[in-house]
Amino acid sequence: MKKLLLLALLAQTAAAEEAPSDGPPGPPSRWGLGVGAVASDSPYAGEGTRVMPVPLISYQGEKFFFQGIRAGWQFVRTDAFEFAAIAQFKFDGFDIKDLSRQQLAANGLDYRLLEDRDDSLDAGVTAKWSGMAGEIELELLTDVTDKSGGQQFSLQYGYPLHWGQTMVTPNVGVTWLSDDTANYYYGTLDKEVARGAIDYKPDAATIPHVGVNVMRSFGRNWSAFAFLKYSVLPDEIKDSPFLEPDSNGSASILIGVSRNF
């Protein structure tokens, strides 16, 4: 569930930057404040579906920006291309006590042999190309805290559709996890195997996803939005003993409202 904070805290800035405006021109907005709610159907054993309210805070300067749990420096920012160095928290960790002991046991895992998975701080670069054919976003991150010691590469394509002050952006993409990243969050650690846990290491994995973003502006400063995403789990991950049996995917949705200042 914690990983959805990243989606929620980044969404308010996306809404502020992308939603069409029906107000008069004026100085660019620097601050954004809002509130939202995020829900997810977690594939991890016993987590189920959860709903959580979240605050949304962002800042955009000439070069420096932060979006809740992400901060960065933009080297290039034009209508057609953006390129930035970023650092952000990765909320893919989990506590063993939050998982179902019965379901872990059914998957062959004794919770007493297991350890929590920690969150991390990732750093890397992000780039975005925009044009008549749509938008392409690329992101390359590495774990600088050495929790997993791995990397993550994401590529997404979206095509914005405008209806007055409403914008709908269907999107598709893939996220590649290095073997270190996939093994840490979905496999058993060497120290756990040494205690008697089953040895499962999924190696590198590619996770495709589909989604849609809906944004609606109200005047120059207010916007409402909803982000829906469904990720399809590859065999390397859905066979993990940490997951619910027959977990083929993971769905999440965010709805919120924000105001720019």
C-alpha cells in the first residue's frame, strides 16, 4: 500500500501542469496544495484492498521542484521536451506482520523465518517528449541506499484527448526491474534461505501496465483528477510465495482535487 503514496503525491503536480485552463493568462503557479484518496488491490498475501486519504503538495521553481516525495533539478523544460535529475522515495517495502501468516504458510513460508523489506531512496534521470503524436516518458532509477541495490527502468506512452476543460489521457507502459530489485521485493533473501525458508529468486522482471488519467480544470487555479492503473504481473513475480495465489495483476486508483498558488 505504501507504494501508492508515490502515485498520489506526484498526481497533484501532473494535474496542475497538464490540465487545461479556462482562465486569463497570468504568472506561472509555483505551489500546489490538494487532497486525494488512493485505493489499491494489493497482490501481497493478506493485504487485500485498502483506501487511504493523502495530502498533495508540490512546488515548481525555474529549475528546482519537488512533488511530495520526489525532488529534482530540471536541465531542460520546453513544451516539447523535459529532462531532469531526480531523487525519490521508493515505497515498495513491507512489514511481515502486515501479511497473512496463514496465506504465507499455505505458500510454504514460515513468517518467523522472514524479514521486513525496507523502503529506499532512488535517484536517476527522467525525460519526457510531447508532440502531436502523444507523450513519451522515460525514467531510469537506481537504489542509492543499497536496500535492494537494484535499478528500475520505466517507459510510458500516452495520448491526451481534450474536451473543453477536460483532458483524458489513455496510457500504456512497461517497468523493468533488475534482478536485485525483483529478488529483494518478491523473492526470499539469502539469510532467510539459510534459516530454512524456501529459495525463490525471480531475477529481472518486466511489468506492463495500462491506465487512464482524467483531469478537469475549474478556472485558472483549481483542478480535479482521477488516475487509474492496472499492472499485469509476469510469471517471475506472480509465482512469488509472498503473493496471493493466482495474483495476475494489481489495480490502483487515485482521485483528488488541488489548487495552484
